[in-house]
Amino acid sequence: MSEPSVPISKIAVVVQPKLQEAVTEAQRVADHLNKLGVQATFGFLYNEDLRRRIKAGEFDVLIAIGGDGTMLRAGHLAGPLGIPILGINMGHVGFLMEVQQYQWQEFMQPLLQGNYWLEKRMTLQAEQWRAGEMLGSWFVLNEVAVSRGQIIRPIRLITSVDGRYLTTYVADALLASTPTGSTAYALASGGPILSPELRNILLIPVAPHLSLDRAIVLAEGSSVSIVVHTDHQAVFSVDGHVPIGIAEDDRVDVRAGDYTVKFIRFQDPGYFYRNLTPHLSQNPSTSSQS
């Protein structure tokens, strides 16, 4: 879903500090924007002062330079604030990115002139419950993964949709994914690719054993509850963050989030389908194949 562009006067250019080439490129982008008369600030994604300024509403746009992981982290920061994000790709795949490293200069004037549209991506809200008490709540852009821990044995995952029992998975993990996440872990697990403007939760088991082994696309507005049964370690993770421990009978609830993440797009709205084949051909292991 798109919405009109907005005037731009202040831009934050963010990058992961570990990506030295991206750090250098980010500084170049910020310098170029400042020469064009825009107040552009360069900084690291986890710099507390810059994050405070972003959360205070000081910037109109966030430019994220790196790969899809950088874009995800930028989405976590900017999504709840409604700040649009432009991704400049310096990663391996770049499903979420809009502009390639070699072409960013040609898109800076269109950006400042408002010649773009905003694509709104669905998010999820995940909660962990234990004995009637909520232990935490998380904002999700890609997926929630409820999975086994280090012991290589499946866990039982009693799954309900909208309060009604669906099935019990015996699997390494169960993913509850957004359409954005359908091109990430869910895709690697054999799930379908969902168009980014959809607002459906995708359920997909990972290595299911003698249980439902097909992905399920839920109706818009549906919610999911997953109760864990296991006699060994289990965890869950949000968007690839550090796993959080789950105890026997813990419940993970997942529903559509209250926020959307806005990505700046210059391509026409059909870009997603047109770019699928090139993106899917970027796996480094296939680079020697025609």
C-alpha cells in the first residue's frame, strides 16, 4: 500500500559499524546531501545520541546503508515513529533495499523533490506469557521463530488461530511471518512468497516430523497462539535477535502490529514481481551457474 511523499529537510544516514565499506559510503551519502542543501547526519544504528534524536522526531527520512539486516534494524527504529526509510544496498541479496551502491547519486534529487512513493509493510506484535503473566512484548518486521534450543530434538508446539485449536506441530521450529519475512527465513524453510502489501500472517513449520508440513496463510486480522511442550531447551527469536528462553507451557501470542514500516520506492509498484528472479539468483552458491 502506498501513500503520498512528504517534504524532506533533515535526513539521518545510518549504518552498521562492522561494515567498514558501508561506513565509508554512508559518509559520502551524508556529505553529498549536505552539498545539496539538506541537513544530513551520519551515524551508527546503535549510537544512543542519534537514536534519541531520531525518536524525538528530528528527521524526516532515514537512509539505511548495508544489507537486509541493516534495513530490518532501521525498520525497528523508524517504524513505530512513522519515519520513511530508503535502503541503499551493499549486502548480498537486498530484498528490502531500493537503490544499489553504484546508483545512489542519481536518486538523491528525486528523493528531495518528492518523486517517490511510500510502501507500507505490515508488522507483528509478539508476546511471551507464563502462568497468566506477560513477560515481554516485541515489535516484529520479519518473523517470530519458536524453536528448539541446542539439543537437536523437535519440540511440540500446540497452535491455535483466533482462539481455536489448529494443530500440534512436532518440529524444530514454527515461524509466524509477515509478508516481508516471507522472503527471509520462511522462504529458506520452503514457504511461499507473499506480496509485500498483504496483511496476512504466514505460518510455516521447520523440519516437521509426522505432523502438518505445509505453510498456512492466515486471513487478515487473524492472531496465533503457540504453547510450547518440551522436556529440553526451547527458545524464541524475533527478527533474528538473540534467542529468549521458553519454559514448559509458555505461550507466544502473535498478532498484527499497530505500526507499519514505510519504505521509500522509486520503482513502479510492480517492482516486487519483476525483481523476484534476480533476487533469487543472488545466492552466492549459485553464482557459478548460468
